[in-house]
Amino acid sequence: MRTDTRLSRMLHVLIHIARHDQPATSDTIAQMLGTNPVVVRRTMALLKEEGYVRSEKGHRGGWTLAKPLTQITLLDIHQALGSSSLFAIGLSTDHPECLVEQAVNAALTDAFNAAQALLIARLGSVTLEQLAQDFEARFNGVEKRV
């Protein structure tokens, strides 16, 4: 099963954009990610709709941040990208009348809901500024965990 890496990849891109004085073109971002510029534009457009980035066309154009890193959380970007499922585990619904399946699905649903609530809370508590600070510490040879 293929995992959805858009959140990780876009966080990576946003930290790079914040570190540079000039806009990042879709071509440059695409090269960094090993993908097509059309995919970059489509994904960045989702972030633009939510006010996290802006784009300028033409010579010297490209993508820039529309908000400071201190005002953007991991959850913000996750939600802007469409809030894909956080878990790849699913429930079996082959025999909805089966009491065993009902019991299993009830237990798994409770566990998934609790885990999702915890993960969402954590994603909402970490800003992109914290990621940038972690990068800077690592760059300077000091490991710092967010």
C-alpha cells in the first residue's frame, strides 16, 4: 500500500521557502521533490486557498509564504491538503449482521478515534517555526526535537 507523503513533502517545501529570500518556482520545487511542476502547482494551490502561501507570475515570480511560520501548524497544512486519512487500517464490513464483526469494529473504532484525537492534538501544537528551529539546531550540530 502506498503512503500519502504530501504532508511531509509540503512541510519540507515550506521550510525551504522560508529560508530563501526569493520566491521558489514550481520547477525548482518539482526538482527538489522529484515530481512534475504541475503536481507542485496543484498541491501549492491548496495551500494558497487557505492563505498559507501566495504566488506571483512572471520573471522573478514563484511561491512565497503568506504567513509567518509561527502562525502555521502541522495540522493547518494537513487540513489544507485535504485531511487524508491518518490511518491505513480499515474495518471489515463483509458481514454487518455478524456480532463478532460488530464487536471487533466497535473496539477498533474506539481505538482509532482515540489515536486520531491524540495525533490531531499533537499536529495542532507544533508550528512550522518549531520545525525550522529544529532544522537550524541540526544544521549547527545540536540535535533538537520538536
